[in-house]
Amino acid sequence: MMALPCHIASLPNCGPFKVLSSPQTKPSRFTVQSKISSALHLVSDQNNATVRRSANYQPSSWSYEHIQSITSEYGKESYVEERDELKVRVRVMISQLRSDLDKLEFIDVLQKLGVSHLFDHEIRNMLQHVSAKEYEENRSKIKSDLHTIALQFRILRQHGYDVSSEVLTCFQDEIGNFDFRDIKGMLSLYEASFLSMEGETILDEARDFCSIYLKKFVKENKDSDEILSVMISHALELPLHWRIPRLEAPWFIDLYHRSNHVSPALLKELARLDFNIVQATHQQDLKYTARWWKEMRDNGEKLSFVRDLPTENFFWGVGMASQPELSYFRREMTKITSFITIIDDIYDVHGTLQELELFTHVIHRWDIHSLGILPSYMKICFLGLYNSVNEVALAILKRTGIDIIPCLKKVWGDLCESYLKEARWYNNGHVPSLQEYLNNAWISVGGPVTLVQGYFLQVPDSIMPQDFEYLQEYPNIVRLSSTIVRLANDIASYKIKSDVSKSSNEFDGGVPKSLKCYMKETGASEQEAYEYVYALMCQTWKKMNEAVNNSEFSEGFTEISMNLARMAQYMYQHGDGHSEDSHTNLRMLSLLNNPIPITTSTHIIGLHM
């Protein structure tokens, strides 16, 4: 990977990127995008004969009728009672854990299986016994155990403990080279390295070292040690720290089912049952948001030009906050991502520049008496947004006495202002410098609106007055999360271009805009630009890790901020994760549609522990 040249634009106040609109392609922001034709074409507006572009968005494979037909038996109280009985038995298992390593490995399995939310209290108690102080004091005693050191480092740092990466120096020789060949330990160290912060070069070196040997192990041992090879390959594709436990749970449940020695059978049964129970709650949330979306989009066909993606928009909310008790967050978050999708399509495709300037003006004023200056399709969009935001604000005002309208008005106004700037760039044929691009992109990516409004949705009763003012200035945790979303999307667009180019002589897609800005400014090749953007994303993750570690916000808000960034890694892992027949569609089926089969009763006496 090429080094980051010091003369190139740096992150502006930790700000993110945004793909610039172009005549060739319209990459999505963090919002979802269905399959799109290779080129935009012009259509005539029937109301005023305005010539407009059209993106030819295809319908979602998740039809309204299919969503409403989804059913699950796991919403019954009997299954909840069965899960509660299993929780009691697992708590007994936890109480019998003695060594620090046993506790750490149990916490790790709980997280991978997606059931850690059931044992928050127990996990806190175990971590208190595996403290950072003991970690420092005991490292000399377990110097030869790389797996223990690396796992301890990752789990403790993940949960906010101040742990130094210098403990890894005990695995280096006198000239600084790493000296170990333990594959399990290498996998643990590789995963731990992604929690690094700026300046922790030892973790960068450890990641590079482990990556080489892990790839070699998979190549030479995939048949002789299938389970370990599969786990290594999974980590090399995307590290645990960049993944969301709820979305990963089906994969780990299946893996552990095939490996009898990986985790206790009782825990596997609990994971299957809990997954299905939580899925039943998510299905009800999805049905609610699909009904809302149908009513919103089908209003007189005025918004028929926008992307029809009810499930994909909902998926972001599930990734950010999957806990069953956070239904309100998911339902309202889906409305936010849906409105960002609508407004994105208005600015990118449908609206004329004059209309966009008028719409931006109305958003800033936040006054329904200004509607007269807007065309009918914009009136519907503004009224829908206005009512949705005000409804949330009224609920918050009743519960807390705090008026959040000024804050929400500002973030939506900032978003539209950034969209307008991009529309002007497009109309003028302007390709900005990388720095100019970055200065605007950290807002137009959509992350700030999502996280600021998400703060108020998460736990309304925990709103702090000091946070309210701080949020309006977009703290680093908001800027950095948004940066990662943008960069992940840009990298995905590059992958799409590369894949299509391999199978076709022509590709009308252009270069992703963060890459294009870099290439224009430096004369770098497309591959060099890709490597630079990827390196910048890794650098941003380091900043994000530090921002989370030093955050004064609640643990819940820092988690949804991290999860927004993780969702981008997840959605864009294999290219444009929002295209039809994509990996993402299969993942949505697994998460929202298909329960995990339970073939063995969890009540059988004598179940192997």
C-alpha cells in the first residue's frame, strides 16, 4: 500500500468524503441504492414540461405484499419463557468460570453468537476481574501465550479499558521482529490490531506480520483444519471490529453448530432461540415501516421517481441498534434514511437547479407557509419530513421538556446545503480539489443527520443538555463515523467498476469521485488512488477508535456511531451492497426473513455442557 503523501489534503476537522455527482453514474451516499441503468436519460415532466433526468431505478425485490406476509411463531410468550430458562442455566455456567482466559473466551463467544445483550451485567462483572491492571501485571507470567494476551487486549479495549499496546513488545526479538508461530494466537492478534489508535505502530506491524502467515495457513491447511481455516478467511475478509454482532450471529451460529468443541451446546441453543425471538420483533418493525413507506411514496405518484427500498433502508436501523427494546429507534431511523434517500434522488436526479435552490431555502426556514414556491413533488417531500421531524420533537418535548427542533432544523438544512453545492458543481462541470471535496462531503454523506437525530431516538430520557449544544457542532465521533461510510462506499464503487470492466469492453461508470479528485490533483493512477483512499479509511478507523475511547457521550450513542460505520463496511464489503442479487439481499433474508432451525429441544435433560 502506498504511503500517505503529506502534501495531499488531510481530513478536514475529521470530516468524511462524498461521491460527487456526475453525468455517468450516481453512487449512493450512505443510503441504499437498487440496480441502476448504466446511464441517466432525460424524461419530460407532465406537469410543467420540464425536461428531467431519470435513473431508471428498479423495484426492490422485497415487495410490500411479501413484507406484510412474513410471520414467525417465535413471538409467542412460550418461547420467551424457554429462553429465560436457558439464560438461568448459562448464568450458572458463568459463575463456574475461574481463569481469566475462560472468562474472556466466554465473553467472546457471547458476542459472536449475538447474545451478549442478555448478559450485560455478567460481562461487566467478569471484566472487573480481568482488569487492565492485572493485564499489565500478569503479562510477564503469560509471555508465551499470544492468544491470551491478544484476546485480553481486544476485549478490554473494546469495553473502554485503558490498555497499552506495548504489552506486545514481549513477542518481539531484540531487533523488533515478531517471534511467534502460533496460528490461533496470530488470529487473535490480527483481530486485536484493528482496535489500534494513531501512533500505535506496533499494532500495524503485528497486523502485517499476522496477515502473511494467516493467508499462508489457509492456503496450506484448508482441508486438514477446516473450521480454523474458515474462521481465518472470515477475519481476513473483514475483521470482527468492523462487523456488527447481530448481523454476524447467523454465520457464527452455523459455524459453531458444525464444530462441537467451539462453544457449549447449551449456549448454541440459546443463541438460536434468541435470534429467532429478536427476529420476530424486527419483522414487526419492518412491517410498520413498509406501511409508512407505501403511504409516503405512493401519494399521488408524485414521488414515484425515488428509489423504492423499504427493507434496505430499514436494514441500516437494525444494524445500528438491534436490541429488541429499541423498536422506536429502528422505526424512526428508517424514516430518516428514507427521507435522505428521497432528498438525495431529488438533488442528484430529478430536481432542476432552480428548484433545488428553492427547496434548500424552504428547509432552512422550516416554515410550511413557504410551500407555495415549491413544485408539487417537493411539497410532498417537505411536508412528510416536516411532520416526521416535528412528531419526534414533540415526543421528546413531552418526555424531557427539551425543544430539539432548532437542532434538527439545522442538521437537515446543512444536509440540503451540501447537496446544493454538489448540484452546482455538477451543473458547472466542476471537479473540486480533494480538500474542497472533503470539506463538503462530511455532511452530504448523510451521517450527521442520522447520528444527531439518532441520539434523540436512542434513549430519550438520557438526553443531556450539554450534549445538545455539542451535537450541533458535529463532534468528532459523528464526523469520523460519517467519513468511514463515505470511504467504504467509494471503495465499493471502485470494486464495481473493476468487476464490470473485467466482463465487458465498455463501462459507463467513471471513476469514484474521491479517487477522481485524488487522481486529478496528484496524477496518481486509479490503483494508486484506490490504495490511498483505503489507507485513509484505515487511518480514519484509528481516529474513530480514539474518539470512542475518549467520548463523553453515553455508551449507547457511541455504539450506534460505531455501528453506522460498521454498517457501511458490511453493506459495501462486496461492492455495491444495495444492488439486486447481491450479498446484502441474502443477508437481509437471513436476518429478517428466515429463522434459524431448532431441531433439538433445549429442555432435554442431560444436554451436554
